Amino acid sequence: MQDKMQKLVALCKRRGFVFPASEIYGGFANSYTYGPYGSELKKNIKDLWWKTFVSSRRDMVGIDGPIILHPKLWEASGHVGGFNDAMVDCKQCKKRFRADHLVEEATGQDFEGELEKMQEVLVNEKVKCKVCGSSDWSEVRVFNLMFKTEMNTTEGGEENIAYLRPETAGAIFIEFKNVVDSSRVKVPFGIAQIGKAFRNEIVAGNFIFRLREFEQMEIEYFIDPELAWEELFEDWLLKQEQFAMALGAKPEDIRRYEHAQEKLSHYSKKTVDIEYNFPFGGFKELFGLAHRTDFDLKAHAEASGTKLEYFDAANNRRFVPHVIEPTFGLDRSILTALVAAYTEEELEEGSRIVMKFPRNLAPVTVAVFPLLKNKPELVAKAEEVFANLSMIFKAEFDDNGNVGKRYRRQDEIGTPFCVTIDFDSLEDDTVTVRDRDTMEQERVKIEELVGYIQEKL
Ligand code: GAP
């Protein structure tokens, strides 16, 4: 499985999905750039998410808030005080680790939050440093995960400290009143946002699984506190599982993990993760669903002095809504789509690697080839076909190497359709369309190409 991951990481670099960022400066740990195809894939996933959960629903609206928000927000939300990880340093090689992860790997038990217990395990079990192999540990300490920045560098001082948002949710809660006042939403309704979040994670590799700078696609779904919420909660879990499958995940690679009551985040009454079977270490969190109660709205109302309530005109009731929060990591969605798509196939004429993305997510929908690049009449016809298709689909013009090589390249990018313009095309206005998965070829009229592809999408 780890082998698959290495091959996938190599393909991502070779084909322009994901590059290690700042490479020419020697790299910068755990930061990545989505390359030409990776950024298309990312955009397609975002668009699918927005369409599924926002634009196709009458009970949802979207916002796009800032990354740097009023620092008091993060005090009220509990992040300044409680958004911590337990860390420990190796005294020999000075590397820093998540203490709870080291201890869990050594004992199979989760001691999150129990610093003394973690220290005890590290010492008694002589847990070894993963880098240098020594067992000489510092004290286990908690570190806040929020990135700090200074708003006004000329003056300095604590009063100028601001934070990069550690979750997109914060911006949603503080705009609750503006959204209710400006749109015609009625409880139950949701506010969605896609955007960057930042956490000072001690990262244990695993490619784009755990990053310091990542994107979330989050919904705060506001409900009547008296609503029997369990059915709705179950419904959101199903929707999250369906979205994982829309990324290409097989049902057997998806499972639920409910957090124990004593391990819940400070704001949560119930949290269930949707986990995916990643090729490193098995099932890990992909999405999360939490019942955040009225914790956030009440906390922000108290800290800001602004009432954050909802008036139910039909029943003449005023209340602070409760919140169900479905949260989706965008980078983990991309990783899931990449892992699920990666396929090696043995063919009579050799082997091929093919990225079997769901067709609607593929970075390029259709590639257009002139059979020979040195025949101007073929090139001109192919350019004409490309111009028409690229108005509707993400299309690519490819005249490099022989057609077999072009197919291999498009397979590795995951392009579902390759269209070849040959000498017959000049006579009868038909082209060959080759299917990525079956590799079967069909002759299609140029004027019917758009409809043919749209139907298959
Ligand atoms: N608002 C709730 C919240 O932020 P979370 O479980 O901490 O909950 C939500 O994060 C999702 O964001 C996770 O399910 C995961 O997909 C993604 N995520 C969290 N930390 C991440 C990181 N360091 N790198 C990449 N994705 C991350």
C-alpha cells in the first residue's frame, strides 16, 4: 500500500497534479502546490461540492469571509484557550512530535489530553524517536495550533496579534445575523463556505493529508433547538458518504468513527468522522460531522454584545438555533480522488497507469489529437474541433509523439475522452473517440461530439 502511495506521489509530480512547494529553495516542509492538472481537479471538486450542497438546495446560502478576523472571535470560540496539541521534543535530534500519536502507536491507546499519562508511556515503554532512534524525551507540553500574525508591525505588542483562521466556521457564525437580516433564509437553513484554514501542525508526512495551510468546505446548518436532530444528523452522514463516493471512493473504503464523549471538541455534543482507507496507515478522517449545539452563537453573542437569535414568525418564538456542522477537507478530498483513481493495468501491449477519476471530476474532459502533426490539413481540422469543444469542456490539444504515447499521457492525467482527427475526418466529418476506461474506439460525427460527451458525463 505504501508502495502505491510512492507511485502516486511520483505521478502527481510527473504529470503536474501536486508539486512540493518552494522546491528551488530546497523545499519547505509539508507545503505543496497544485499544478496545472491538480488545480483543475481541485476546482472541479469545489464546484461539485458547491453545486451539491449550495446551489441545488433551497435551504442553503454561501459566504466568502476573510482569513484574518477579529482576534476576539477566537477567544470566544475557545480556540485561543483550548485549540492545542500535545507535543514532545527528542532531546537528541531536536525533532518535535505529536505526543499523543507516538503514545497511540506504542500502546494502541488514545491518551489525548492526558499529559502525565503520555509522559509515563514515553518513558516506561522507551518509545523511540522516529528520526534518530533515541528515547530521550523532553517534557510533554501543549502548543496552540493557531498561526499568529501581527497587524501593525511598527508598534508591535500583544494588542496587535491576529490569527489566521484555524477553521472556516468562525466566519460563518459571526455573519449569522447579517445573513438572516439580508436573505430570506428560514430555520432550518445552512451557511456554507469554502476557504483556507491554517494550523501549526507537527506534520507526519503523508503528502497532502495533513498540512499547515489547507482548505475546508464547511456548512453550519442552523436548526430549531427543539428539533429531534438525530434523523437530520444521520441524513448528513449519508450525504457525506455519498460525496466521498462521488470522489471515486468505494463503499468498502469508507467507514464511520464516532468520537467518545470524553474526547469531544470543546464545542461538540456528538461528532462522527467519515473515514477513508488511505494507503498509509488505513482508515483516517476524511470528513467530520459535529453537533455544535448553540455553543458558538451564544459565545459570540456574549463576547460581542450582539444578540444572535432567530425569530420564528410562524410560531412567534425567539430562540438561539443549534448547529449541525458537516465539514469537508478539500485537500483530503483531492487525495481521496487521487488514491481512488490510481490504477495499474496489464495490457497485451504492455502495462498502463490510468487515473480513473469520475468523469465529471477529471482535470481534462477531452483531448483532441491530429493524427499527424506535419499534415496541415489535419492540424487545421483538429484546431477547429478543439476550438468548439473547449468552449464547453476543459479540453486539451495534443500533437506530441505518436497517438499511442498521447493516449498513455492522457490516461495518466485521467482524461475520459480522446478525439483523433484522421484523413477520413477530412472526407466525412467524423472522428475517433477513445474511451479512457474501456479503451474502445467509436466513430462519431463532429457535429454530434458535444452531445456524445455530455451524455457520457
Ligand atoms: N469546523 C470543524 C473543523 O474544523 P476538523 O475536524 O478540525 O473540524 C475539518 O477539520 C476537516 O478539515 C477534517 O475532516 C479534514 O478533512 C480537514 N483538515 C483538518 N486539519 C487538516 C490539516 N492539517 N490538513 C489538511 N486537512 C485538514
